[in-house]
Amino acid sequence: MEEKFRKTGGHPHSLTDIEHEIIHHTELPRTALSDNLDALVNRIGILFSWLWVITVGVILYSVIARYVFSQGSVMLEEVQWHLAGAAWLVGLSYTLVHDDHVRVDVLHERFSLKTQAWLELLGILLLLMPFLVIALWEVIPYAMSSFEQGERSQAPGGLPMRWIMKFFLPFSMGLLIVAASSRLLKVTALLFGFPHPVSSNGGTPEGEK
């Protein structure tokens, strides 16, 4: 049983044997550029994952202050969901890079790898990318307007400089575009051979030498 929990390797996309049984990933080839884009998203995702720790800390402090010392704070309550929202938004791109997002297509894992890749290609080009570009186009003025107005919470004692949180919207959309571009490069590498796929050590894949 312990063997089931053995790690399959040090690569960031590696899974335990148990995870392989319940999580399906489309195994796409890597490219030099997609590796760089993935590394960028990974670093940002890991950095912002600490927001969840901070969020839990704020929640614990708020609960103790309210129920032990009878000192409630509107600002702390608003900070909780602002931090959680920011962490969730940034985490979307990290999830896409690791192919850990939820798939609602129950037939996907039954298709061949090439069919999965074609679905990925069409989904990214026709659905995901247009949505992200339109969303980014719309949220940039929204965030800028909040900044120009010096927006703050309308609640008494609420969060000042609320406009800072609004900038997570365009930031997260831009980061998702980076993650989707990396995914697109891997799909085209599989289907069309460009960009040129690389092996795990950065060289030419076996069979292409």
C-alpha cells in the first residue's frame, strides 16, 4: 500500500500513483518557450499561495477578537474575502499550467492523445483566448477608474485603498493569457511539430535524433 504513495519524480507535473488513478492529465510535449512561461506562472503562483495562509491567519484573528475580546472589525472582514479572491484569481493560471482544473467533459479521458490535443487547440483558440482578451479589455478601465477615484470601502471603518484589490482582475487575466499561451505552444508542438518539443533534460526528444 505504501508503494501507492511513492512519488513518480521531481518534475512539477509529477503525480503519485494514487493521483494518477483519480486525476486525468493530457500529456503534452514541452517546449523551450512553454517551459519559461510555466516557470513564470509557477513562481507567481507559489508566491501568491501564501495569501491563503495570511487569509486563515486573518480569519483566526478576527474570530478571536470578536468572540473572546468583543472587538469586531469591518476592515478585517473585508480583508478576508479580498485576500481569498486575489489568491483564487491568481491560482487559476497556476492550475491551468499544471492541468489541474476541473474538466466537465466526461468523455475527454477516453479520447486518444491527438484527439485531446485537437480539443485543447479549438478550446483555447475559439473559447478561452477570446474570453480572456475581452475580459482583460473590460477590466483594465474598471481597475483604472477605481484607482483614479481612490476607491475605498463604503462601510464605516472599512478597507481603505480598495482600488488595490481591483488590480488583481487585469493581473489575473493577463497571467491566464500567459498560461493559456504556454498550453497552446504544447498543443501545437504535439500536432504540428512546432515549436520544437524538448525532452525533460532540455534536449531533443528521443526518437527525433
